[in-house]
Amino acid sequence: MLTELSSYLDAFIAAADEGSFSAAARRMGLTPAAVSKSVGQLEARLGVRLFQRSTRSLSLTTDGERLYGQVRLPWGEIGDALADLRQGAGKPAGTLKVSLAYTIGREYFVPMMDEFVRRYPDVVPDLHFDNRQVDLIAEGFDVAIGGGIELTDALIARELARLRIVLVASPAYLKTHPAPAHPLELARHRGLLRRSLSSGRLVPWTLKNVSGEEVVASVRPIMVLDDPEAIARAAASGMGIAMLPLPHALPLLERGELVRVLPEWYADALPLSIYYTSRKLVPAKVRVFVDYIVEEFRASGQAARFRQG
């Protein structure tokens, strides 16, 4: 009976995490029919409907949301504790669900994974790429790498790097639009503006320099985007000047597709951090991953590159 209940809960949590039986099945190494059947048996045993099902979507009912909120974290901790016992006390093992922003994840962190999986072969990183700020506990993430996630008593953040935001444009754009000598001259330039995903508002161009001067620059909007990678590509195509965090700008700057504009001026961004839940028992897989990323990120020199002027 306990074994059956365990499999039912595993299927329910995986389906709630992933938002579909198919994705849950891939994660668990089962068929979608098997996951659906386990969830159906759990609903029958509890006498409540946990999911609203349609041909295109799967969503939690009110009862499902309540059960998910109550069991997701403790069930994960139980699974982590049992995995540690099975693999040997404290040995890292199991699937590690990680949230990363698109460009930062692909450019800087995926290349670090080779050595990690060699060092910890029983840990399987499950990387999810998204530019939004995830809810680690509600969405079942073990770790998130990004900036600006609101800290609560349930979360810990370890800083990876302080970030600068810089002005960039393509060489082709600057051939036909001479580079400004001061932020006030940006008013005559075409600007690629960013809309904040969290607030829905346009992000102002507040610039400062090492002398302590600060200017809120005006620019002629040519397009508004909510994704820094898209802004980078638009700037590289010659559409206008953009403000980009250095992690997004560096690959294009190094390839010559973008150049700095007003290089003595910049803006500060929220730090790039690695986040994880502040459980009493931090799973070994989370502990070694966080320590590895912090150490490797600094040793590789990326932290210093993201802060360069």
C-alpha cells in the first residue's frame, strides 16, 4: 500500500511540476498513460479531483493546489533523504532541477556542466531555460541562477557576480549615426527599449560614471522588447542603441557584432546569484552543485568580466 501511494504521489507531483502527463512521463521514465493512471488512482483513493484535464491543457484544481502546496517540499525532502541512504550517506545523487536564463545559461553555465557530471555521475542536471523569475518552491526547482528573485526565509542566495549594464550599438549603425559624446546626446539616437517582465514598465536609461555623475538619458524609441537576447540581436542588426547587461553583450562585443557606446558610462544591475531553498536538510546534490558553480564561476574569471567597465 505504501509503495502504491508513493508511486501515486510521485506521478502527481511530477505532473503538477511539469504541467502535463507527457512531460511528467519523460521525467519519470514512464509512459503518459502510466502517469495518468497513477494520478487517477490517487484521485480515486482521496475521493477528490486533483486536475482539470482537456486535450490541450492540464491544470490543478483547488484541491490539487492545496495538496501540492502541502506535500511538494516535504515529499521532496523525504525522497532526498532516502536517496542519500540508498547511495551512501551524503553521496550526491538524483535529478537536479535548475532554472537558468537563456543566454546566461547557454553561454556561461552549460560549458561548466561537463566537469560537474564527470565529478558527480549520479547527479542528473535537468536544466530549464527561462527569462522569468521562477518560484523555486511552488515550481519544484532545486536551484535557480539569475537575478532579482525575491528572498524570503525559505530561500538562500549566494552571489556569483555584480553586473554592469552598458550601452552598445552595431558598427553599421554608428557609421550612419555618429556616436554620442555625452548621455544627453542620446536623445537624437534610435533606442531599443526594454520592458520589465515583472512590472510591465519601460526600464529607464539611468547612467552613471566613475566620477559619480548620474544622468537619466532620453532616447527616441524605435522598438520595445522584453527579452535582452532579442534586444542584443536587434542592436547587432543595426536598428539602434541598446542598454544590455554585460553577460548578454559580451559574446557579441567579442565577435565585433557590437561595440560599446559611451564606454565610461554604465548602469548597475541586480547581482547574478544562485538560489536554493533553506531546508534544514540541504540535499547533497544541491550542496555540491552550488559549491561547484560558485567556485568554478570565480575561478574561470567570469565574475570579473561581468563587472568590467
